[in-house]
Amino acid sequence: MNTRTLALIIMFVALTAAIDAFVPKIPFPLLPFLLYNVWEIPIVVCFVVFGPKTGLTVAVLNSFVLLVLTPQFLPTGPFYNLIAVLSMLIGVFVAFKIYTYRCPTEKISSFLKTHQLGLGISMTTLGIASRVAITTVANYFLISQPSPIGFGSFFQFEGLSGQAAVIAYLPFSVLFNATLALYTIPVALVIVIAIVSTVKIQ
């Protein structure tokens, strides 16, 4: 890892931590304990502009920062979010690679500006799909596990407990994850397009 990459990772981890600490979060109306955030946006920007390795490193390190700075009732809570972020990045990566497959690297800036609508739709659609699919499976199997991995039989939702509560919770989780990705990816793409003219995408 060279000095430039290390500096970028430190900068983006610090940025996501600062946003998490100082930018207000908006509760999901149906389940207020789920919070809409904007700190995932820099991770997507970093992932697209500076490459998957750098973006994934920032995502992983950010989870450890959240674990220390924002302790939750469930100690492994930040890693549930990491699963969500990584699963969304899978869709973003696939869409970006498919859409820019025949585009030379040196022309990526003009390509993004010309095809931003189509690319935005593709990245958002696949990002939502992968995030929803993977988080749904992860929640189904993990939430009912004993602490600290999950809540075990103590998880309660809509008057239900255990695995029945998890199943009842999943549709709300799907809606939350879909709507969070719905604004995260397009906003990140706008920022990417604004900076690719001066930053070469690896």
C-alpha cells in the first residue's frame, strides 16, 4: 500500500466518522430505531473513484470506528451495517463495470457525464437489489443467533419473539435498506462526476 492510498483511506475514514458524529440522522418512520444516514455516501464515492480495494478498506475500518465511537445495545451492530454497505457496493461494482466495459480509462470522465442517467439508474437498481437480497438473508440467520452475534430468543417485534419476530421484521428491513440505497448511490454518483475530471479512476 503506497502513501497516497494510505492517505486517502485515512481521509475517508475520518470523513465518515465525522459525518456519523455530527450530521443528524433521520429515523425510519415505520421503525424509528433504524436511522437514515449520509456517511455511506463518501464510501461509495471512494469505492468508485479510487477503486474497490480502497473503498472496501474504508468501509471495513469505518465499522471498527463505529464500534468504538457509537456503542450500541448489540455489540456487533456496526457489522450488520458493514454487511449492508458491502452488499450495496457489490451491485454498484457490477453495474459500473458492465456499463463502462468498453470505455477507455482515459475517457471515463466524459463517459460518466454523457451517460450519468443510465449509469445512475443501473448502479442504483443493482445496488438496491444486492443490498436488499443479502441483508435479508443475513438478518434472517443472524438476528436470532445468541448474543453478541444476535438477539437470540429475546428479539421481539410486533408482539412476536425469536424467529417469528425476525420474519415479521424482514419486510421493514427491506424497505429501509432499499430507500437508504435509493438516495445514497445517486448522490454519490453526482459527487463522483464532479471530481473525476481531475482524479483518475483506478
